[in-house]
Amino acid sequence: MTEVNGRASHCNDVCNLQRLVKRDSSICRNASIEWEESRRKWTGDISQRPRGMQNDPIISWSTTYEDLLSTNDPFPKPIPLPEMVDFLVDTWHDEGLFD
């Protein structure tokens, strides 16, 4: 009788595990969908952007870190993240803060 109970217990454990995996997969799938929707709102519609066309940099080559911090006025256009990262890394290199 214990073997039958052991099998039944094992079956219950497997069934419980399958339910947990299914629930967790559903949670992950929903979280992924919500993340993609939030990202789309933040980045805009990528399909509407021109492809292969390089825009002029938003930050002038002569702009200093202090120039960016000295005003609360918004930039005339959004600064692409790669451009801002390049600017900051160059500034930090010049100041000896980034090796």
C-alpha cells in the first residue's frame, strides 16, 4: 500500500510542479509583454525612423560638461543614448576619471 501511496504522492508533486511552472511561465510572459509595451512608449515607433541615415550630432563638439549642467532648459532635440555615452566617456577621460 505504501508504494501506491508513494506513487500517488509523486504524481501529486509532479502535478503541483507542472501547475507552478505553467503559472510562472504565464507571469514571465505577461511581464515580458508589459516591458515591451513600456519600451515601445519610451523609444517611439522604430518603424517610422529613417534607416541608414546618420543624423548630425545633437551635442556640439565644443560643448562642455558645464554647458550641459548650467541650464535647466530642455535640449532642442532628444540626445540619443549612444551620443550621450560617448560625450560622457570623452569628458571623463579628459578629466582622468575614466581609464
